[in-house]
Amino acid sequence: MRDFSWKYFTLTGDVESFLLYKEVDGLASADTASSGESEAEDASEADQAQSL
């Protein structure tokens, strides 16, 4: 969806498609950041379990 909205924006200059691109890009960035935090928490929990 991100690539499509960007391509559509570059071809048409439609502001709505640019706003959609930014929204989808922001959601993808937030999802990536939250998954990185989850991985760090999982590693921390695994370290704690090993020390028991």
C-alpha cells in the first residue's frame, strides 16, 4: 500500500495519496519500533530465565 500510494502521488500529485503514504509509513515505522522493543524484552526475559 505504501509503494502504491507513493507511485500514485508521483504520477498525479494527489495530496490525499501523499497523506495516505505518510500515514502508512508512520504506521510501519511505529510497528518496526515496537517489534524491536518486544525483541529486547524477550531477550531480557530469556536471560533472567537462564540465570534461574
